Amino acid sequence: MNMLFRSKWKVGLVVLLALLFLLSFFFKNDTIFSLYERYCFLPYQQLRSCLLNRVPFSVGDILYSLLFIVLVLSIGRLISYLIRWRRKKTELRKLLLRSIVSLSVVYLLYFYSWGANYARNKIWQPTTDTAWSLEQLTALNDTLISSLNILPDYDQTLSLQETNGLVKHVYEGYWGKSVPDLQVKPSLFGSSMYYIGIQGYYNPLTGEAQFAQSLPVFMWGFVLAHEMAHQAGVAAEGEANFMAYVMCVKSQNESLKYSAYFNLLLYANRELARKDSVLAGQKLNLLKPEVLQDMEELKTMRGQYKSIFKGTALAIYNWMLQSQGQKKGLKSYSDISRLVYLWEHAQEPEIKLYQKRKRS
């Protein structure tokens, strides 16, 4: 019996190592990724969406909570064995082996169910990409401020269901049945997510997207479109932001447009402030009172959720992004300003989400 147990462990480890070895090919071969996208990710994401979109709460939140509990218990057991390592050598060795195998399995599930999307080609690549100039940043800020001042304020009566439907409709209008069934749920973690610096996230293990519903409604359109981009297979954060902007602006819905311009201005004005903080402040003062009120509301809300864990959580997330090939880490979110500016000046060329773009 013991020999059989050892044999199974050896076979299992060989299979894990083989699957881990195959990971590297996703980042080197477009054909392999194309097959993965067509026959693995998209069908699997569609299956998960069909099953879990019917569930009103986030299964992913529950799964993450259980995994966190298991992690804490395992760390506690590891510390206990290390303290008594002379008497617990066998138990310690088994715990380490189980932990390595378990972490490998979780990572493989993550990678093959979604993480391989980090290997995809960019949805749009600018042909010219020079460094930001003060004039370009100023022009972008002026355009966004002008757009926000013309638009009516975000429709405060829009429900989550209605916003989901509006954003989903735009995605399906561009890519038809190619895109999975998209939906963003309110997270069970609620406002507590703000303490670690996030307002929404995509769960690669369940395929669900969730956000903090307490977020001001004028942020909803853009945030939902960002998380739906992840559900559609866009992994890079900067590209997900870019996709969110394009979808909201192309929606023909004034509230979604407002959310897109508002969120892009947050990034663009922050970048302008790095070059000229006085000028950045002067630009914001040109906004109509209603938009300034929204900015103050968002600032006040964010100021209420400070914690000692935020810096650590963001540092871990930054490392995770970099480990997946996003060299800029958290700074990649700010790529949206440059991408939008170049995309619009290039006369809004086609965005390639999948191998062949389909319209409904």
C-alpha cells in the first residue's frame, strides 16, 4: 500500500512538472495560443458564465475565503512543525510536499483557465509611441474636460442590472457570439476591498467578475467594462482599461461616456501633475461644478478607507503583475492615457480582441 502511494505521488509530480514545462510555450508560439484561446479558454469561460451567472452572489469570493483559511491553517501548522522539527520531521516533509503540489495545481488551474491570456498579442499596438510631452498631456486633459462639461451627469437611477446590460450590449455589438456571457456581480467583500486598494476584480478560478457596489455610480460603467474585458480574455491591466474606455465611449449611452471620460481624466490629470502640478490643478478648476462634486465625492470615499495592509497588498499585486510579464506592474494601469491619445489620433483603428472580429 505504501509503495502504491509513493508511485502515485511520483506519477502526479511528473504530470505536474510536464504541465508546468508546457507553460513557456504559450509565450513563444502564436499558434499554440490561438488553439488555447479557441478550444480552451473561450469554451471554458462560456461554460462558467452560463453556470455561475445564474447565481446571484459571488462564488469566487467564497472560494477565495476558503483558500485563505486553508493558507492560514497551513502556515500555522508549518510554524508548529518547524518549532518541533526534531520530532516532526516526517510530518514537516509531508506538509511541504503537499503544499508544493497543491500550489502547483492551483497555479495550473489559474494558468490554463485564464492566466495564459497574458501571452496574447496586444489588442491594439500603436505604430508610433514617443514619450509624453507636456503639450500632449495638456491637450488630452482639455479634450476630456470639454467632453465632461458638455455631457449630462451620470444617471444616478441606473441599476447594476441595467449597467451590466448596457456594457454587455456594446461588447456583443462588436464581437457578437465570440465574446462569453459577460456579467459583473457585487462582491461579498463589499467596501472592505477599498482597504487593500481595489474596487473590483476578476476571479480566474471561477471566471466571475465582481466589484464593490458601494462605489459611486458614476464609476460603475468604466469599472464594469474593465472587469468584463478580463472576462473576455484581456489580461493586461492597461489594455483592460483601454478596452473599458473604448466600449463606454462607443456605447452611445451618455452615462457610460461620462464614466469613461471621468476615469480617463483621473489618470491623465495625475500624469499631467507629475510634469506640472499647478497646471493640472488649473485644468480641474475648469470642470463644471457637478463634475467637481463627483471628484470630491470619490476623494472623500477613498480617504475613508486607509489601512496598514494597503501598501503590502498593493506591493504583492504589483509583484504578481510583473511575474506575469507586465513589467510596469501597477503603473500599467496608467497606459490608458497614452493608448487612448494615440488611438484617437490614429483615427480609431480596429481593435483585435480575437483572431477574427465578428459583429452581430
